[in-house]
Amino acid sequence: MRELGLAPALFCGGGWYTDAEVAEACAELGYVDCTPRAVRPPYLPAGEPWACLPEPSRVLLPSERELVALPTTHSLGDLARALARRALPQLVHVYFHDTDLLDARRRALLRTLLPLLARVAEPTDPAVAAASGANSPAIPWSDVLRE
């Protein structure tokens, strides 16, 4: 990727899976980790580990490295419900998949929700949002990983 002039800066674990080794690799590569979620993914079985952060944060890893993390706050459905309730956090980080663009219903939802979100929230670059986490107090990894 770097040979093509692309410099990855963000990482998001598939299915929001993470563990200390994945977090350590992100820190070593200098990535901002977008794997943590603000709320538990509903599809996870009971006892399955996941990373929980309510806001951008610095995470102190077992190796003593620090990892800046930018939590994913909303799925499309979560965003629709939050907009209807007018209950958005300061940072809204919505996720969707490229395959959502292939489904007419999901595509229509995207075309409706994203302009609504733009009316009530200030767009920002993920690097700017991550910078707010870089200035926050460090949270131990043990406080981020949940079951």
C-alpha cells in the first residue's frame, strides 16, 4: 500500500474481534484502532470478549505501549434510533459495509441517515477525532476488554 502512496492509519478488527496481541500490533504500527465499540455487538455470544470504549481514548497495553482508540458508536440501525430520539453522543462514528451499497434497502437507509446526521453533527476527519483521544487520560487494557 505504501508503494502506491497510501499510508494506512486506522484499523478495525473484523467482527470487532480484538485481543491484546492485535492491540499491540496496532500500537507498533502506529495505527489508531477503531475496533472498540461503544456498546456490545448484539450478535456476540455470552462470554465472548469485546473491546468497549465510550469515547476516543489512550489505552495502556500490557507491554506499556499506548494505543489511541476511536470507538465505533453506531450501526445504521443504531444511528436511525439515535436520530429519532435526538440522542447522539459528542462523537458519532458510524460503520457500514461496502456490501450495504449493493442492497437497495440499506442503500436507501444510508442516503437518508447520512444527510440527517450531517444536519445535526459536525463532520470531522478520523485523525482529528483520534487526536482528542491522544490527549485523554490513559485507560488500562483490562478496563477496555469485556466479556
